[in-house]
Amino acid sequence: MKFFTLTVISFLAIVGLNDSDVNMKLSHSITTDSLGACQGVSYQSGKVYLYGDREVGMIREFELKSDSVVYLNKQCKLTVDGKNIINHPTGVAYNGVGPTFMGNSVRLNKEGTAWKALIYAINWKGLWQTGTLDGNLLRTIEDDACIQGTRPEYVSYKNKWYVATADYGNHGNEVRLYNPEKLSTCTKTSDPGVLYKKFTCTPWVQNLNWIPQKGLLVLIQNQIEGRKWRFTAVDRVPDNVMNAMLWKAIKGENAKVPAPVRAAFVKTVKKGDGDND
């Protein structure tokens, strides 16, 4: 039986490019079993959902009590007809109003050098009623717009919901925002209208976490491949840095970023008969 250690953070730490007013405090660790290698956490209305890759993909439901979690004896297997479908779950995008999505990374070779990223539209309520994906798997979407891996999470941008995801590797990493309505009806994320925006980011993104109270998207990352942790708050990046990231995402990593351009505009007003100015 594999055990997973969950570190409780009293106040979510965010290490960003402008983090003078942000701090972090680690409270303690909690160990729980029967998840395999736990891949992430989804927090929804006081409930905590841990998901991992046991003998099959698995989600277990917990209740948050103070700084601890209590297992509620509810779990779902991510299977259809007993077949392991979401075998390596890498994200849950749930906001209670839009479609629910889960991510999956499929290893294509034994060496672990080739992967296929998939996003699934699922009936979240039905999943917890039946305990499996049988009848609750609505659509399978190939995330071919990604570079390495997918980890969907809902974010709010300009009063509209988008599904954010990011890459894990150390080459060409991006954060991408998908239109959830288009995503729920497409077959691949490169289909027209699915991708709304994208920008480059630093490597080793394990998960994304949206903090609605602060309007922050946090990248939960390794400092080096598979080791150590850091938290990067995307929305705290200064405008000039974000503009540079967007420019390089469009023009290429080695593209020279132009200096800001400011202009003054003069409006001419026709003088009327009664004007003495």
C-alpha cells in the first residue's frame, strides 16, 4: 500500500516576480493511503479531492477540518467497463457552472520520453453517483496544442471563465487558456477557437491552482526536474515582464523585445462663431 504525504499550508505561499507582500507558512504534513502516486488536489466547496494513479486512476473525497483532512469513504475509479481510462490524472477543472474537465498524461514508451496529453469532459455529478466513468465520459480531447503534458484548471479572466493548463518539461513551456465551450465540443485543442491566449512560463509545472479571492493563478512547480518546490503567481508579474513573455511566445524565445512606445494625440476642435478662446 502506497502512502501519500500532504503538506498543509496555512496561507498559500506564492513566490512570484513581485512578491514583497506575500509569505508562506507550512503547518504540518498529513499522510494518507490508497491513492498510488497522488498527482494533485482539487478544492471544491469545503471538500478536498485527491487524485492519483493507483492500480487504476482514482479520486478520493475528503473534508477539510481546520488544517486537516478527513476521508469521507467515497472514491471513484476513472474506468469504463473496468478499463483504466484516466490512468495518470493530472488535473481537475471544476467551477460549478461550466463543463468539468480532467487531464491525463499517457506514456507512449518505457523510457518516459514520449507522452500523449488528453483532456476529458466528464459528468462530475454522475461520476460521484456511479463511482466510475461508465456513462459519465462525455468527450475525449487530444491536447495537441500543448508541448509536454496537460493539467487543466479553471481561471477567471476579464469576468469570463477559461480552462488554463501548462507544460511540465524544460523546453518551450507555456501557459494556455482554452475556451471551455469550444473545448467541450472539439476533438483536439488545436481546433479553431479553442485556444484563447498563451504565454511562456518557467519549467517543471506540476499543477495549476486558481485563488479566486486574490485573482491569482499559481503555478505549482519543481525547482529542478522531480525535486523541490516553488510557487509562481502569474497574475503578479509586472506588466513589462508579462509583455515580454507574450512577445517571446509569439515571436520566439530569442526575439528582441521592443521598448515601450508612448504617443501623444492632439485633437483639433473647430472654432464656433460664438467662441472667443
